[in-house]
Amino acid sequence: MELEVTLLGTGVGIPHSGRAQAGLLVGGEDPLLFDCGAGALLRLAEAGVSPLDIDVVLLTHLHLDHVSDLLPLAKARWLLGVDTMDVFGPEGTEAWFETVRGLYSYLADLDVSFTIVHPGDEFTLGGMKIRAGEAVHSIPALGYRIESGEKAVVYSGDTEPAPPMRALAAGADLLVHECSFPEPFVVTNHSTPRRLGLTFNGSGVKRVVLIHLYPQTIGREDEMVRAVLSAIGPGVEVEVGRDLQKISI
Ligand SMILES: [Zn+2]
Ligand SMILES: [Zn+2]
């Protein structure tokens, strides 16, 4: 069975290069949405997916570029006649949502349920097996491994290239990993190409798609791919992702 992945947003907090903020769609008829930053709601429509098809959203963390279209998504569903939505995310997810929603009395009818996720948690959604892993970021953050049949895709969210994410991604058919800056940037809380490649060398990951690109990456995309390739070892496909790119694994 194939697993369908759509990159909705491959950008960050600073808009550039036609890249919306974070959003990743996984699955076919009942897809799961991972993160919902600014622009992801429009990208959903451009991908031909109705807000009504998104019953479940899983958040990696609560930075604005990963959550700012979540309330608008819930409102879009409400306008279309459905007031329920299931949201999975790290500690603080419910408090964040309820604080923002609380500013809009007309959204009091929204019936959003929350499941708090911790690294190591495993559960099944829409026939897909989900496992959460720990990200290394400036606030508590998760990555997710999604398995359907024999296929596995891993979404890093925001993180440094780190051992927990390597463990989560072991043997995955596809790793959608952030790579915020090109070489020779030295950063914490985010990823750069060479460190990313070294971290996943020997992990068994078959294909890597780089997302979460800051404007500093403009014109450096090919060089970033080469830097990952030279560090990750032979036999791994590496590319820079683009918004609305569909990948079947
Ligand atoms: Zn972040
Ligand atoms: Zn981010």
C-alpha cells in the first residue's frame, strides 16, 4: 500500500520564495495534517483538500509558524457545518488553543478535543500507526513517525539533527526534515545540511526532503543538497522540498 505525502508549507516565519509556513499532509482519503502555520489553509485548498477532510491535526510544537492557521481551520470547518476537530500536540496545546479561541465568543460552539502527546507515545489514527519522538528545539517539540503497512514517513518538525530523531527515522522510506540554514551557519535549535547528513548517516533512511527554509537558503538549495549527500553516505536520495509537492512512497 502506498503512502501519500503532500508538502503544504516548506517555509518559516519570514515569507519568501512561495513557501508557506509549516504544514504536511499524510494519507489518502482521511489524511492527517501535521502542523498548520500561516498559509497552510490556503495550500490545503490548492491541494484540492476540503477543510472537512481534516478531522485530525497533529502539532509538533506551538511556535506561531506551526499553529497560526489552526484556529482558522477549525473556523472553516465550523462555517461548513462541522464543529468538531481532534488536535494532538505537546504539553500546552489545549491552553494555547483555548486562550486564542477565548478571544472570539462566536467560536464558543467549536468542539475541539485535545490529546497531549509525549515523546515515545504510540497510537493509531486512520489506520496509520503514529509514534512521537523528541525534537531538540527552543521549546518542547515533537517529531512524528507515520507508518502504513510496510511504509514509513518521518516528519521532524523543528529540531537540531539529533539522536532521538535518528532513532525515530530508522529505516524510514521518507524523512521530511527541517534544514533551516545553509552552510556555514552554526545554529542551535535548528538544522544545517552537514550536521543533518552526519546525524542520519547509516540510519537506513532512503529519501530525505528538506523543508523549513529560511531566506538565507535562497540560491543555496543545490549546495545544501550536496552538503547533505556528502555527509549522509551512499544510497540516499536528497532534495529540497517545495510547496504542494506530492510524494508517494
Ligand atoms: Zn519552532
Ligand atoms: Zn518553525
